[in-house]
Amino acid sequence: MNKRTESNAALGAAQTLERQGQLPQAEQAYRQIVTADPNSHAAWHALGLLAFNAGNVQLALQCLEAAIAVNGKVALYHRNIGEMYRRAGQLEKAAS
């Protein structure tokens, strides 16, 4: 199994944990993915959403910024980070 296949399998397992409501385990799985593969923009994004939903806006923004740094072509990442900035009261950043 190559690195990309392993990363995709780990991402799928983390998403399953999240769907099952096992959020601490999902967070740990996403953290393991980004540690092993810092270019996993999908894992950065998912980790950011988990952090945001848990009320950790600063971590959420850091994770979304990392996802965008890896792959800035995913419109959803930009939409979500804009919404996070808006909810955090950082309207100037939200508009950019």
C-alpha cells in the first residue's frame, strides 16, 4: 500500500468515526493523519471543522489556513474560513 492509499484509508476511517459521533477519536485520527502527511488538506479541513464545532475557533482557523495553504483551489475551504472569521467577529478577514 502506498502513502496516498494509506492516507485515504486513514481519512475514511476518521470520517467514519466522526459520522458515528466518536468525536474525540475522530479528532485524534485527523491529528495523526496531518502529522504523518501535512499535505492532507482534507484532514486539515475536517480537523478545523471539528475544532470549530467544539468552540475552539483559533485552532479551527489555523487548520483551515493549513488546508488552504496546501490546496487553495477548494472553494469550500474558503467559504468555511470566511464564515469562521465572520462568526469570530473578524469581518475584514471574512470579506477577503
